Amino acid sequence: MNKLHFRRRARMNAFEKIQSLYGEISDLGNASALLSWDQQTYMPPRGATARGMQLATLSGIIHERMTSPDLGGLIAEASGGKLTGDQAAYLRELSFARDRSMKLPAALVKEMSLEESKAFEAWTRARKLNDYGIFAPHLARVIELKKQCAECWGYAETPWDALATDYERGLTASRVESIFRPLREATVKLLQQIKARPQANTRFLDQKWDIDRQREFGLRVARDIGYDMAAGRQDLAPHPFCTNFGMGDVRITTRYSQTSLLDGLFGTVHETGHAMYEQGFDPADARSPLAEAPSLGVHESQSRFWEVRIAQSEAFWKHYYPILRQYFPGQLDDVMPEEFYRALNIIEPDFIRVEADEICYNLHVIIRFELEVGIFRGDLSVGDIPAAWNKLYKEYLGLDVPSDTLGCLQDVHWAYGSFGYFPTYTLGNIYCAMLVERMERDMPALWEMVAQGQFAPILQWLRENIHKVGRRHESAELIERVTGMPVTCDPLIRHLANKYRHLYGF
């Protein structure tokens, strides 16, 4: 820090000093994110070792600054003064993140990092060889260390609650169970009804689809719905993701396959939903804890809104189907719009979560949640996971899981200790359904606007009600403020029932 900077900071009050210090922490985090983005897009393979060291160095510096006594003293000083509502929210969020970091002993953090690395390598080999036994002892150690973390943080009912807090503040296993139970029951019943009905024709999708045209069409849709390409870009990566280095630089990636017309498009729209959220924070909150979503569930509600509720709606394809035909001349000439709409919304239970349809997806998530809770309540041992997994897939989805590779080894989350993460996917769907019902009341012409390709009013509604609010409220409070009701799965159940009873004629 140069002398001029030091003298300027000396003249600041406590809150202004905190803003300056956290701004630098935010900058370091964005620099780390940029290195991670490059690692997953353009970095040559031999750069992995150096990149790992660079990321570890930045992570250490960020942790050191977040836990420094100087920052703690400033927070205490500022908290004792007169604060605006936004300043109080700023300090609340900063204090929460700082306290989480400080409660973990450095030795535990280091061991957790090492074990997660070993578990990832073991998971990779186990998945390739379809041998859960390779992964099991490493998973057992990760679980034991996560239980130690939970004891450091404290929890209401079960260690799982403490772990879920990283992703959805205030979430408990019992609360999730009360929300998911009626959704699971209604979804299983609806799925059984759908299975008894004839399926839509999808044979026309079994063609080769030019990847350049797929990309051009996907980017056109992304721009149309509101992605600011002057503040973002799209690149290719093995696994689609969104990342940001500041509000003026929010990037997405996707992947395309010549044999799939829709996967690349929906992946693009999904990540665009995340990106538009990041682009929509209040500029006054830049480089602060307020320029973040209150939870992963709320963030997921934005991506699922654009991917599933908009891009998979009948209204959307009234506008875009003629345009899609122009991008792929001759390939869809004999396919009626209604036939195309039914094909892209086909319901087919399968083993893989990330490829699941709109109905089955939530059952994949609920299975993982129920297993996690069983693990951390002591009802399920690591050795029993494959059998328990297969039992639930048979019960909920009617599937006989043929291998652990297609079963309990398909997700990497547990190798990284990300327990409590999975429910945020379905919570995103639940929040999304609640927001859509509120939006339909506020904008009666919502679906007419979609059918005409008019998305600006829709994005503006999200900007005002969700994006600009940032992290001023916890997720449950935010959703209730916007929708007027506590978090409930009822709107999602209504949506799924209405849409698929119409599509499948029962």
C-alpha cells in the first residue's frame, strides 16, 4: 500500500475503512475467479500445477484478510455507531462470513482441503471402474471432517444443518423435509400417470445439427432475453457455468453436441439466467457483500426461470420456432410447432440428474437430500449408500440402477464435501414457481409478451424485485416479501400438474 493510500484511509471513519478493505478482498476474489475461468476454458494442460499454486496463494491471502484482527476491530467500532439500513446489512453479511471462517481451526481447513483432493481422485477412478469400494473410505473421511466442521459452527438439530448454511442460510433438514415431502408425493403420482400415456414423437431430433448455427441461435436468444454482451461473453467448457469478475464482466460457458439440438440451447439460457442476475445488482453495491445473491437457491431460481419456465414454454416457441427453422433450413419443415413443443417437454425417467426432465429432476435432488440427512443423522453408513440409493431410485423413479457409475458415483459433490448443496437445485425451482405466480398477477399479459419476444418488462420486474435487492434479506424473507407467502412447494406442484396433464391428455 503506498503512502498516499495509507493517508487517505487514515482519514476515513470505521465503516469507510471496512469498505476499502473489503473492496480489496473482493478484487482478490475476482482475480481468483478469472484464473479459475481460464483454467476451465483456455489454459494449456501443463499449466495446471502453477495454476493450483496461484489459486492457493490467493485463497490464503483472502482468508488472512477476512480473519485479520484489524478488520474485526473495525467491525466492532462501526457496529457501535449510527448506521443506515444498508450499512447494517453490509456489516451483518460481512460478520457472518468472517465468523464462519474464524470458527474453523487452520489445521482442520488444511486437512479438509487435502482430503477433498484425495477423495476427488478416488471418485474419478471409482467412477471409471464402477467400483464404489475405491471411493468409500475417502468419502467416510470427508464426512468425518465435515462433522468436525459442523461442531465448530454449531447447529440446530443435525450436523447437516450447519453444512447447508453455506448454501442456504437458516436451512434445516426438518424444514427441507416439510417442503419436499408434498412435492415428492405429488411428483411420484404425476410421473406414474404420465408413464401410462403414449409418448411424443422425438425421432425428428435424431439428426446432425450444425454447431455453429446452434451457437448463433443460442446467442441470439441470450441477447434477446437481456444478456448484456458488452458486459459479458460466451465460451466453451466441458461443464457449463457462469462466473463474474465484477458487474461489467459476467461470463458464461456452454457445450454443444452435433447430435443434440436442444442441450446447448438450454444450457446457454440457464447460464444466461445466472449471468443476468449478476449483471443486475445495484451498481452502488459493487465490491461489497450486498452484491451477491442471498443463497444458491435464489440464484438457481433465476436460471431455472429463463431455462424452464420461459425457454420451454409454448409461448416462447410461438415466437422462436419459425426463427429456429431459418437457422436449420429443411430439417424441421415437416415438424409442426405443437409436435416440436411436445418433444422438448418429453418426460422420461433416467439415471442421470443433469440430463433429467422438469418432473424427474426434483426427484433426483430429493433422493440425494434424503441420503445426506440419513448419513449425518447416523441412520446410514457409507457402506450402505449404494443399496439405499438404488432402493430410492426404484421407489421414486421406477428405475433399476445398473451400476454405481450411473448411480451413487455420478455426482462429484460429495467428494468435495458439498453436503447441503443439492437441495438448492429444487429450492430454486420452488422459488421460481412462486415468483412466476406473482409475476402473472403483476403482469397479466406475461405470456403474450413472451409469445411476441418482448422480454424487457419481464427482466425489469426481476431487476426491481430480486436482482437489485442483492443480499439485503435472507432467501426465505426475500421470497415472502416479493410473493406475499412463505416458502411453499404448492405453486410448483400446480405448474407441473397443469402443464403435463395438458401435454399428456389426462
